[in-house]
Amino acid sequence: MDPKDVEYFRQLLNGMLQDILKKGEETIEDMTDTVEVYADPADRATAESDRAFTLRLRDRERRLIKKIKEAIERIDDGTYGECVECGEEISVPRLKARPVTTLCIKCKSRQEAEENLRGD
């Protein structure tokens, strides 16, 4: 991968990280600043459902933060874009679609096929 691509992915990953952190801060602010009283139990149930959904999203993003930081570490140590299973280069289009990936498309397809056979 050429240095221009590496810098592109570094900026992309750092941007993703900043967006996630900002959303997390906004969620905390929204949940601590808001004290709502609902006259209708259905409105309260809807609000609680929305809040639970938001928290699930933030939890998924929390796990993504770890993957983003690991990808940035791989950029720093020069292994970004290398498949951890076969050592082949991961294609730029695959990295654009999933910048935190550690597997090339062949290895990922094989992994998914094995999971389907096991019933995972």
C-alpha cells in the first residue's frame, strides 16, 4: 500500500474515532440533562425503548473504538492492510468498506463459510 493510501486510512480512522467519541459525549449529556415526566405510560415506554436502543448503539460503538485504535496501531507499526491469516495484502476497496478489517476477502469468506457449517 502506498503512503498516500496509508495516510488516507489514518485520517479516516481518526475521523471515525472522533465522531464516535463525540456521539458518546452527546448521549451522556442528553441522559444527564433530561428529566422527563410522562403522563401517558405509552410515551414513557417509547422513551425508554429509544433510550435502550441508543445505549445499545453506543455499546457497539464502544467495541468499534477498540478496533479503530488497533487499526491505528497497525498503521503505526506498518502492518495495516495485511491479512492476519495469510499475510496477503488486503485490497483498498475492502479497507474502504471496512477500515478496521484484519482479513482479506478470501480469508473472511472462508471464516464465514466455516461458521455457517458449525452453525455459529
